[in-house]
Amino acid sequence: MRRFKKAAIIGTGLIGGSFGLFLKRNKLAQEVVGVAQHQASLDQALKMKAIDHASLGLDIISGADLLVLATPVDTIIRSYKQILKIAGEDCLVTDVGSTKAKIVSCLERVFPNYIGSHPLAGSEKRGISHACPGIFKNSVCILTPTSKTRKLALAKIKALWQRAGARVVLLSPPEHDRILSLTSHLPHSLAFALMNSVPAHFLKFSSGGLKDTTRIAASSPSLWQGIFLTNRMNMLKAISLFENNLRQLKSAIKKGDKKLLTHILSQAQKRRSLLE
Amino acid sequence: MRRFKKAAIIGTGLIGGSFGLFLKRNKLAQEVVGVAQHQASLDQALKMKAIDHASLGLDIISGADLLVLATPVDTIIRSYKQILKIAGEDCLVTDVGSTKAKIVSCLERVFPNYIGSHPLAGSEKRGISHACPGIFKNSVCILTPTSKTRKLALAKIKALWQRAGARVVLLSPPEHDRILSLTSHLPHSLAFALMNSVPAHFLKFSSGGLKDTTRIAASSPSLWQGIFLTNRMNMLKAISLFENNLRQLKSAIKKGDKKLLTHILSQAQKRRSLLE
């Protein structure tokens, strides 16, 4: 793998910081620079040697031949034109956003060497302090090429993720957004709504079930509103599908229909057994 | 603590088996006998020394001065009269069922020394093979006395759970069922409905979020249909409350209302921070 001259990571949080650590530990770039909103995050990234140089402003990314956009999805959409002005259109670009259709349609119009990435390696934890180069190991990383995607850009980004230990899968941006609305965004929306349904003074009576079910409700609200809103139509469909399933379960309870209820729960239990 | 002469555990699964191990390790009974539906479960309980003697039939419980009912809730309701015939009404009795109002109203009518227990120490795992005497340590155990409960029975069962390492909390049976419908039964119903909403061929694109959120969907369907149906009215209310919260979240997504959506998610995140 050819070494990059200058890799720039915009958003040195959990994923961006981990990617910086991966690049640095494997000496995949002569220089890694990082941009973030908060100086404390940059200081920590420098201390952890996830980046070599840091800045609160975008000017530092000038001259980069690899650009990784690791800010929340709506920040990417808001800032890519400014990034383009400084980075130029020639560098290899990817992002790690959790929704793809909107981002890809914006970025591929201006960066000819762009390919969207979504490493399924996030968690409810956030920030550089949780970063670690190993988080991509044995994870799935979805790349979302389109008819406009250059083969070389795809090959290079694919090789990077594979080197980081991820199993790369290709999906079109709309396919990605439809699938992830069910496997990731829906569970998050339910965890948030569940947490809002349990009165605070009842929480002392919760066991492992509630804790596990709502772990992801500890996720960042600003990050997740962006994910929900940039995947709006799929989210609405996913929630409606869930509402139908919950209605069936509720109806079986209401009717006291033991047979139907056992059937519904067994179906769910059987599918859950496929998950691990 | 006075040693029991003969402790009988009906249902030597995860909780019953763990309780047997706790009694045996602490020499709290001269003899511990176990009843289960399957010989394999009893063989394993004997092998693990969770019980001294085992039987598929109830006759073995005759003469017990401590009786722990650890079968699924609907099995307890179906079998207590038969148990009464063999055990007699004088022994100290508790159960470990996840719903209390129905069970307590049945059992306290026939066993004067009965008090309901609900150790919040279960998991999606089931069976004696996962039993361990330490599962009650630092857990909450809810006892559900009523106006009929004898003080001595309450004191003795309370002392047992405390000895097992649990923090004992007293709630009335209806209070218990209302609170647990939100902190435990609702999360289970959502996990089952969520699992039924994600097509099997999408599961390879799931990350930690879906796995955590649906861990409890691996729970036993026969156990959980009984819990849902013996806590029917509270379950219907809990699901309706959740449906309202989900509808609000969905509506904010539909309207693209970033401010409202962030508010809803922040409220949930804040409450989640109280949980651990």
C-alpha cells in the first residue's frame, strides 16, 4: 500500500481518532493532521498520537492527499463546500457517516475521488478518549459506490479498511440507508423512546434487561438527530413497521391469546438466535 | 439464622438452581430437594450440588419447612393447589415470579406463611447450567407483603435474601406489577417486536446497538407469555405509554423538527445517565 503524504481527519472523535491511530501505528501516512471543534479533543488526539498536527480551523488540511470526514452527518453536509475550497478536488476522500444517500450525493458531485464509508464500529461512547486502532478489527465496513465512483478510489479506500481489519461490503447508498434504518437507526429510536417512558424514580427497579436495551440511549442527541433526519423517509417506514409488530403483540396480550403470543415471541427468539 | 430442616425448590432453573447453590454453600438447610420437569435439569442440579435429592414428581417436597417456587409464573398459578396438598400449609413459602399480584392472591390464601419475592437477577439465559450462587449479590430483591402477610414469614425470607447478598425492597403486589411493567416487561416486549421487524437477511449489517437492544429477545417465549399475560393491564398501559413517546419522536422526524427531536433525544440521554 502506497503511503499517503498527508492524511487529514476532520472530526477527531471516536471513529476519526481511531482511524488516525490506525494510520499512525501502521505508518500509512507521512503526516496525519486533525481538525476538531474543541481544543481539548485535539490536545487529547495529539497526546494519544492519533494525529501529528492539530487545528481548530480547516486551513491545516490544505495539501492533503487523503481526507477522512468523521464529523456528524449534518456537519458534513453543512461544511463540505468549505472543505472543497481548501482541500481541492483531487484528493482521495471518504466519510464515515451513518447515513449515506444525502452525503454521497453531495460529496460525489464535487470530489471525483470520493467513496462513502460506514464502519459499523461506533458505540454509545463518544470522543477521542475512547478511540482505539483496534475498533475496526472484525467489524463490517460498508462502502457505498455509485455509477460515478472511480474504481481506483474505491480500491484504495477498500484496501485501507481491510488493512484496519474490517470486512468490506458494498451497498448502494439507498440500499445502505434502508438496511441501516432497520438494523441501527430503529433500535436507537426505540431506546430513546423507551427511556422517555420509564419514570426516573422507577429506575432503581431496573435489572440488566432495561440497561442493555437502553445502552444506546446514552448516544449523542446532536449526532442522532442528524442521522434520523438525513434518513427521514426510511426512518418513518422502519418505525411504522415496528409499530405494526408491537400492535400485534399488544393485541395478543389484550385478547389473552396465549398461543398467538407464544408464536410471536418464539419467532422473535428464533430470529435473535441468528444474530450472534 | 436457624437452619431449615428440608428446603424444597420447585423449578431448578437459573434462579431456583442458584438459590439451591446459595442454600447449600451456606449450609442453610440440612437437606435441599429439587423438582423439575426434565430429568436432565435435575441431573445437572445434582451434579452441581445445587440440591441433595431430586424428583420429577412433587411427592419429594413432603415435610419441607422451606418451599421456593421457581417455575414460570403461569406454572405456579396452575400447580399451587397440588403443591399445597403435599407440602401442607405450615411451611414457609416464597416464589420468585416476575409478576406478583395474581400469584400473591393465590398463594396467600392457602399458605399462611407465604411472602412473594422477585429477585431482579434473571437474564435471557435459562437453565441450571447458568446457575451460580453469586447472581443475587448486589442485586435488588423485591418482597411483596400484603395486610395478610405474617411478620415472621417476611422477616425470615428477608433475612435469606439479604444473606444471599441482595438489597431487599418492599412493594405492594400492585405497585410491583406496575413498576416492573415499565422497567422490565416493556423492554422485553419491545425487544421481541424489534426482532420481528428486522428481516433475517439484514442481520449481517447489525452492530452492537441491535445486539444489545435485543439481547433479551433471546428469553424464553413460554416464560414471557406468562409474565405478559399475568400482568396484562399494566402491560397494555406500558405499551400505550411507549407508543405515545415513539409517536412524538416519529412526528418530530416527519416534520424535520431538529429542535424538538434534539430535545426528545436529550431528555432520554439524560434519564439514561441515571441508570448506571
